[in-house]
Amino acid sequence: MVSPLLRLVVLYGGVSAEHDVSCVTAAHVLAAADRSKYDLVPIGITKSGSWLRNDKAIAALAEGSDLPERLEPAGTEVEPLAAIRGAADDQAITVVLPLLHGPHGEDGTIQGMLELFKVPYVGAGVLSSALCMDKAMAKIVAEQAGIPQCRWMEFRDGIDDADTIVARAVEILGLPVFVKPANLGSSVGITKAHDASELDKAIDLALRYDDVVIIEEHVTAREVEVAVLGNTAPEASVPGEILPGSEFYDYEDKYVTGAATLVIPAELPDDAAREVRELAAKSFTALRCAGMARVDFFYEAGGRGWLLNEVNTIPGFTPGSMYPKLWEASGVSYPDLIDQLVTLALENHRRRVGFSTEH
């Protein structure tokens, strides 16, 4: 009897401002996954929260046809538990690959649901997902772990003093500063503020997306990223450098104009490259990540050296995204990367379900 293919459920779209990025990511992951190993099941989540099994994409995958560059959440509406677990008589092992960037996907909510369903899934668990999504809390934990960072302030709407935040930020951090929502990614809602007036407007913009705002000092530094893969013994890729096409690496630069240049591997002294890989793995472990993460740094040559920027537990995954490109440069192909992530998901799941529930 032939063993059934592993059932790989790819969740994409989502209730987030990063919905569009997720739809592009999903199309490329599905196209790259080895169809001789996986029964691929794309499930799109609309911005209103409906779950739709993309029957057209499933048919195209079965026929060996090409998928569009962007996979819309469309098809048959399904109940989440049934969509994830599959048919009652299905003997295949199921692994879920969440490609849901931002809130309601990267923040521990989907991960918590999958834990309750006892379904293996790729990536960080509930705590790590929530922690890394909330940039303020991630910075607090990283500081406790002794990981260097740039100077920053947190503003919580309705809790901190809105009348003095601009003056305090200018006094403590100087100008310019970067302002960003604490719980969002893909550079959505981020502003570089050059004066007090711009800072005030930037805080208002960030508050459209979250009630916690991060204000960070501007650093004159190189932007370097490292891909990390693993569970308890994570491995770090070669570092890569981003040369922004605009004033900073914003949403347009990442996903619209494509003007940024990715230099892989980054041109760094051997000791600096070794140090940032070690710091990436240390950050991954300190924030309790699993499976995958992209760890972003600033490099102040001749100054403070490496400064952690942020950790992304569901990084961009198109062929042009930094995470798979870094692993490709480190000797791991795109399809092999998907295979390793599935293996790590099963390994992590076996560990979690092995704990006793008896008193």
C-alpha cells in the first residue's frame, strides 16, 4: 500500500494590513513545494475573516499548471477545523504552514488555535509569535538577554501622556526618529520624522494600526539581515545587506518599486559576519522562536557595532524575499527549505504533545 502524501495546508491572506503581501507569498510557496511529496491545500482567509478553500489553485497544482503571481482568497467557504484536519477517513499526516503576516496570523492567534486542534504547524509557537509581533515587548526581552539595540521609546495610547510624548522623544532620542506600530510588519505605518510636527503626524498614523507605538532613534548604519532555521539548535545563514532605493526600506521599496538592492552575502569582515550570525541565533533562542525567523540588524561600523532591529517569525517567502535568498546562498534551495520547515514542524509537535497532562 502506498503511503498517502503529507497534507500541507497553506494558510494565506488574513485579517491584517499585510493581507496583500501574504497572498503573493502563498503563490510562490505553493509553486515551489514538491508536489510528489505533498498534497497541497491552499486556504485563503479574507479580510473579513472567512476561510475559503482555493479549488482553482488545487486543480492547477494537480494538473501541473502555473499559479498566478498573487493568490486571491477565493473558492469554497469552509469551517476552519474541518479545513485543517481534512476528511475523517484521511490517513495522511497534516502540517499547517501559516503564511499570515501581521496581526491575526503572525501574533500567536492562529498558532493558539492550531495548538488546541493538536495540529503540527510551521514556525514559532504562541508565546514567541506574540512576543516578536509586539516590537516593544520583544525589545524588553532582548534587552534582558543582553542583545544590543538602538535607543527607543514606547507610547501606549490612553495610558501614556499624549501631550508630552513628542517633546520627550525629541529630547531623549533627538531627530530624526522612526515611528512604527508595535504590532505590524512589512513597513506598514512606518514614518521617518524629521521634526516635531512630522513626529506628531507619524504617531497619529501609527495609531491607525495599533494602540502601541514605537519611537526609535535614527542610526547611520548598514541594514543587515540573517535567516535562522531550526528549533533548539538553530542555524544562521550568511548575512545579507539591504541597500534601500528610497530614504529607508519602506513598503513601496519592498513590494511595489523593487528599487532596493539585496547584497548576498553582505560584504563584511569575517569577524563581523560571524558575530552577527551568533547574535541572530542568540536572538532567536532568547525570543523562543522555532522553525524559522528572519533577524534584522543595524551595523554601526566604528560605533556600537551590531544593533538588533527586529525578529520576524513569518518572513516574506517569495523567491525575491531575503529569507529564502539567504538560505539559497547558504546552500539550501527553496524546495529543500520548505521540506526542512515541515520536518521541524513535526519535530516540534512531537515534543509538545509528549508532555504529561497527568497530575
